[in-house]
Amino acid sequence: MKTLYLPASDPNTCDAAAKILREGGLVAIPTETVYGLGANGLDPEAVAKIFVAKGRPNDNPLILHVADPIQMEDFAYDIPAAAYLLAEKFWPGPLTMILPAKPIVPKSTTGGLKTVGIRCPDNDTTREIIRLAGVPVAAPSANLSKKPSTVTAQHVLHDHDGKIDAVVDGGHCRVGVESTIVDLTERPPRLLRPGGITPEQIFEVLGELTVDKSVTQELDPDEIAKAPGMKYIHYTPQADVVIISGDREQAADYINHFFEPGDRVMCFEEELELYRNCAPLAYGREADPESLSAGLFDALRELDDPAIKRIFARCPEGGGIAYAVQNRLKKAAGFHIIRVGGAK
Ligand code: AMP
Ligand code: MG
């Protein structure tokens, strides 16, 4: 199969992408979070192709993307007031809400659950494609299963060229990490995955929020995950990732001491000087956490190389978007964290 390359700037792109989706094909779409691998979310055969292309386990649910916030009513029922408040405040935007699924949503999209994740993405091209397609678009991140997410059309082609119908190139994703996921089927609502909308922002609107254990800790092997997707390995390059946390100078001493051929360092721009002999790759500025979220998956993908055996990674501290970066890096590292020195 030839994968069509459709630039967002081309006036025919939205019509062409919508037609492929209507006909049951796969189109990678740009969003403000990461690129998604999209199919008609109401067509089980189309959705099945996503799982095959990604090598994704069937019980890992997909997020249903809508063109307009009010369309959540087409695919969910028993929608609590909190969902309307969040939609009003954060949609279009990087927030996914888990709601009870209407029967129209196939089991293949929900991974067999009674709930569905719905999001209205903040990308004009993609919302226009969904509108023209006339169907909600089920789309997980467009990376191969277990691999770091795709934040450019080139990343998508690297993973799927010749295996999907088209990719729409909308440039580099602004946020760079996947959407925040909030489960609104329980009270208080539960944060299942941090992302571009921060827990602080949600708390400000709802006045309540709990954080699921899987956000901060590795689940025990026999523990039942709240969302099936959480039990799977995520974001992993081929090398072992080890987070070295703590004071800047002490971390640098540790890494420089243990650094061996085949190792790489993923650090903040402010620290490059400290790793002159350790092949450092900066993924953003520590003082600008949004640059870290935007650059995280570029760096993890660049370091996804069989010649690299181990990656020492520096991880930002604190809340806001840094919290989402911590979550992704900890998952990439399988929660392997070495704390050096005192707190900063
Ligand atoms: P991805 O877009 O690849 O990040 O995958 C979507 C993720 O959204 C899944 O792995 C789940 O963690 C989450 N998700 C989607 N639908 C649901 C749902 N109904 N309940 C809980 N989590 C969900
Ligand atoms: Mg994913």
C-alpha cells in the first residue's frame, strides 16, 4: 500500500482524509498533543485495522475524537455536570473524559469496556476532517505499540509508511505528550493520565480530583488496572532508561562516574556543559517545562537505537505540565529511579 502524504496546507487535504475515513481506511492525524492513528470509530472493521497496524492489544481502549464538544452526547449517556464544566473550559483541548458509552460505540473502540474516552482536539485541520467525515474518529497515539509517541508526520512515516492509507502533516505537535485523561464515572473524578491540562487546572474547575495510583507507581503484576491500557509497557526505547533525580551537580557527578560506552544522557539544556564527555541530548529547558513536554518524544525516538544500551535521563520536578513529563519518563524507565544527593 502507498501511504498518501497530505500536507495540512493543501486545500484538498481535509476532503481526501475524510473520504478515506468514511471508506474505512486509516489516516494519521495531527493534534495538539501527539499524532493519532485514526479510523471511523463506529466501524469495528476500520477500528480493527488500528490494532493491527500498531500491534496493540485488543483490550487497550481507543479515544473517540469529535469535531464539536456537544457531540459527546451522541456517544455517552448519564453525563455529569462536571463533564459539561470541563468541556466548556478545556475543549477543544488536550483533555479526554471517560463517560458511560452509548451502545452505538462498538466494543472494539472501548476495548470491551462500558465506558468511552471522548476528546475534542485543538487542531483546526483535524476537526474539519472529522466534521467532513461525519463520524467520530477513534485514534490512539500513532506510534507502534510500546514505542515513544509520534509528534511529527515523519515519526508516523517511520513507524507506518506503506501500512496506512494516509498521513496528514500538520507540523510538530504543540503539547508533545498525550491528553490528560479524567474518569468522570466516579466521584470524585479520577485522574488516569496527566497531560496538557494539569491536575491543578481540573481541580480549580471541579473542586475535587483523585489521582489514580498508576500515575505515580508501577502496578503490581497481579493488580487489576483501572483502565486496561495502564498495564502495558509504554514509551520505551530499546535501551534501559534510568532516571537520575536530585541536585544538578550531584546528578552530573553520578552520571559522569558511571557512564560507559553505549550509554547516552538525556538532560536539560541548562546542563549540557556538565555532560561534555557523555554524548548528551537536551530535550528542552528545565526553566521552561513546556519545552520539555514538546521535546520529550523527539528525544526518546532519537535515542531509540540498538547501539544505545542505557539512557541516563534527567526529569523535571514539580506540578503543572512537568507532572505529565515525569509520568511519561517514569513509565519509559519502568519506574527505575536513582535519587542522588539532597533535594534541590
Ligand atoms: P493512547 O491514545 O495510545 O494514549 O491510548 C488511549 C488510552 O486512553 C488508553 O491506553 C487508556 O489508558 C485510555 N482510555 C481510553 N478509553 C478509556 C476508557 N473507556 N476507560 C479508561 N481509559 C481509557
Ligand atoms: Mg499511546
